Amino acid sequence: MNQSPVSLSRSRTLIRALLFDTFGTVVDWRSGVARDAAPFLTRHGIAADPHEFADAWRARYQPAMEEVRSGARPFTRLDQLHRENLDAVLRDFGTDPGRLPGDSLDDLNRAWHRLDPWPDCLPGLARLRPRFIIAPLSNGNVALLVNMAKRAGLPWDAILGAEVSRAYKPQREAYTRTADVLELAPAECMMVAAHNSDLEAARKAGLATAFVPRPLEHGPNQASDLVAEEGWDVVAPDFTQLAERLGA
């Protein structure tokens, strides 16, 4: 099937590309990191629940990127930020990372490369791809996203890591420079995310928006991003329904 743009009735804008938040929206980071952390913690005698460890590691994600966004440090790939955060989290749990084998730490850091997609992702993306350009718009670096896609079978048309924009969401440039690389106007792109704040920033940058909730992203007690908090262009319960609502 040839790609054919979809017009949003609200603005008559032709949507040519769907750009996807990745961590949480496309892949289940919490379960994947906990899965890889469990044997690591046991092997090194670290008394921590794997899911709590994953949550603590993830909690350092935004503060680490904020140092880059604020200009306090040069642009730094997410793999490096994750590795620094891993050392910090280990210290929080009472373990000196300097006493652990470096190759073991590096392998655990690559847990972020080995995350599984939510069950609806692959069939939904398979329906969307013939009609739209599909690509991640993620804070992940290119190598991370390539490895993730190869392992999980994510059928991206392009893999646009944060090195492309040299910016971390929700900076405006993360959205506009990604559109520019595809030689599209921001309004020809739709941001797909499970996070209302991501969509708010995308909309301010001129992109269309689609909300797909992931109520288990943060575990069974998640209290945020359970519903669409704004009038996004499309709201769908999963990627297959997203495809249906976009006529794919």
C-alpha cells in the first residue's frame, strides 16, 4: 500500500509521519529492567527488590537529562547518563559500584536496550507503517534504539535517537529538528505518547498529538497519565485502535 496522508478534521492538516515516545509508550521499561536486575542483584548480594531498583534507576532519568537541557553539561548520550545513574542507584542501595566488575555493570546498563514491547505494539505498528512514516522520537540514543528495535522486531522506517536533535524532550528542538530531518513540517507529524506532558510539549512545537495510555508503566499502583488530560487530536486505548482511528 502506498503511503497516503491523513487529514485531521480539526485543522485539515495532512499527517505524514507518526513519531513515537519509546520508554513507556512502546516498550515496558519497568518489567524489562527488573528482569535483568534480578539476577544481578542476587549475584552480588544486593538486598533490593528488582522493581524498586528499576523505579529508583528511572527516577534519576529526568534529573540527569535536565543537566543537559539546562546547559550545565554538554549533550551526553542517554547510555552514558544511565550508566552514571546506575552507579548512583547502587550507592543508594548501600553498594559501592567500584567493587563490582565493570563488565557486569555495563551489561546491566544495556538492559535498556533489551526492553519488550507492549503486546499491542507490533500488530499496531504493522498496520500503521504502510500508511505513515513511523519512527521513534525518543530521548534514547541511536545505538540503544537500534538494538532495541532489532531485538523486539520494531519495524521503524527510521531510527532517530536524541543525537539527531541534540536535545532532550520536552525541549522544542527535540520535536522540530526531528521533523526537519524527515523534511516535514511539524504539523505533518503526529507525536504518539503515553505521557500528557510529552504531548503538551509536542503540541507547542506544532505537532499533532495522539494519547495512548499505559496504565501499568509504573506498576500496579500508577497514579499518573491514566487518562488524556487535554483535548489531544486522537485518543486510543492501544496501538491497534490507534491504527483503526487513523484509517490504517
